[in-house]
Amino acid sequence: MDANLGIFNPSVAGAGQANIDYTIPGVCEVSDSATITVNPTPNVNAGIDITICEGVPAGLNASGAALYVWSPAAGLSNANISNPQAGPANTTVYTVTGVSQQGCTASDQITVSVNDAPVVTVNGPFTICRGEEIQLIANGLEIYNWIGSNLSSNSVNDPLASPIATTTYQLSGFDDNGCEGTSSVTVNVIDPVAYFTSSVTEAMAPLDVTFFNESDGDSFFWDFANGDQLQTNDGSLDPTTTFNAEGVYSVTVTTTLEGCDESYSLDILVFYDAGIVLIPNIVSFNGDNKNDTFRILSNNIRTMNVDIFDRWGKLVGNIDRPTGEWSPREEGTGTYYYVMKAVGFDGKSFDRAGYFTAVD
């Protein structure tokens, strides 16, 4: 206390109790004493400076007081608590003022630096045909993470995408400041459907066939493999054609949808009357490649089974298809017996039995 001025300075006295004696001079001098308690100033600490990414708040944590007030309040979740979330749009210096239980105040500051969010760019969107691929190209990050199926890589900026259906690829990653960026791109997949059934798939010539279109597209091109073709935009049209000659006709429809093509084919089997042309009665296995095997010549036979027996009735060979053959070379010369069962494409059955001679 300044004895001349009668002023008590608590900063000089320090925290604690101070006993003061004072005298008022005069004709009647008066003396007295008093005790003054000096409360300590709170040791307010705002924490160390921090750096955040734009749009990603971080927690502040002040200490040393009972009550706190932060300023400015902009960018804070609550300016009246010790630990608000701070997410300013720009770098900001925050001041926190702390109040002790005795009502004393002190302040401290913290700088919240803000790194800009990365600007992520992705090419696209795209439209492709099913089965094609497209290259996605992203920029603005150091680390890339793609989410989506049928990518050549999930961790590069320029993967190849070959989706089988329309897909939106999600991209996330981090720049060189550790700030996260996101984006997305959609790859639309055009998938025309080519399919049809027929009124019949095999019969004798001449044969009229109607094809029932179950395709999905904008236009349809039919190739009937008999010289007839048809281009139409009518998906409800079920075309009919006639096959006049024997043969296998691979009928194809090509569907076009938004510039993408898809094809489907179906074989139509056309034949004349079935029949057995020749059953040989002698086989010569002398190695001249002429009549070396037992083979039954036929026309338009769907299935054939031939069992071959030696003269003692032992099964020594079998032919299980119309174009099959059997060589007696391992069994040797002699007389062999056969039992044939065959069915033609026209449904006729052919059952034959007989014998043949094998010579060398």
C-alpha cells in the first residue's frame, strides 16, 4: 500500500491476505487496521495452434478457469464452453476469456488455420455399350480411392471402367495437406436385348417358320440365312420365312438400341425324307483307306445305334451316331453281325439286322 496516497495495489501485494494499518492524522488522530484478500488471476490456456481442413471442424480445449467465453463466436459450435468445435471458413485467431470461481479473469489466444478443401474434378458422365470400357480421369488429390465394380484399379486417378450395368462410381481421397475430397461419375450402360423363339426348329422341306421376337431395341435386322432379310423398327413384328432346301439355317436377329448392337442366332434344321442309303456287306482293312471300316450311309437320321457281334455272339463293337464307324482291325477277319436301331428327323424308325465280312 502506498502510504502517502492510501492506494492498495494487489498486483504488488500478490495473492493471499494483506494486513493494512492506517492512521488518519489531525487534531484527533484516528488509527485502524484491515485485512484484504487478493485472489489469484486464473492461468487460462487456449491450447496450441491447430490447422484444419475446410469444412472439417476440430475441438478446442481451454483450461485454467471455471467459466469461458470465446471470441469471435463465428465458426464455433458454442462460444460459452471450454471445448467447442471450431470450423471457421478462413484462418481465425480465437480469444478465450476465462473466469475463475472468485470472479477473476484472464485471456489467451489460439490460431485456427484453415486449408482449402481440394477441388476434385472427374471427367464424364459417359454412355457406353455393354461390353465396352471407358477411362475415368480424376484430378486434385494425392491419394485416390474409387468405389464401384469392374474397375482396372481402385487406387489410381485414371482407372478403366467396364461396368455391365449403369453404375455411379464414388471417388474419395486426400490432397497433400491431408484434406479429404470427394466426387462421383456415372457410366450409363446401354444393353439391347436380342432374343427370339420359333414356331418350329426342324422339319422337312419346304418349311414355313414364324419367329417370335422377344428383343428390346429401337430397330431389328433379321437375316434368315436363306437369302431373305428384313429391317424393321417394329419390335412387335413376328416375321415368317420359308426354307425350301435341305440344310441348317442359322437365323440371326441384330437389335440396335441407342447405337448399341446385340445379336442372337437360332439354328433351323430342314431335311428331306430320312432313309438308309447303304449298309456294306464287306469291309477290307488293308490300309488303302478304301472301305476300311464298317459304316452305314444314311440321310437325315437323327439317332443311330449299331451293335456289332462276332460269330459266337460276343459284342465286339458299337456305333452310337449316324456318322460313326467301326474298324474290325483288332478283331481280325471273319463274319460279323450287326443290329441297328435308327430314327430319322422325320420321326421314322429304321431297324435293321444283318451281317458283313471283314477281310484284309
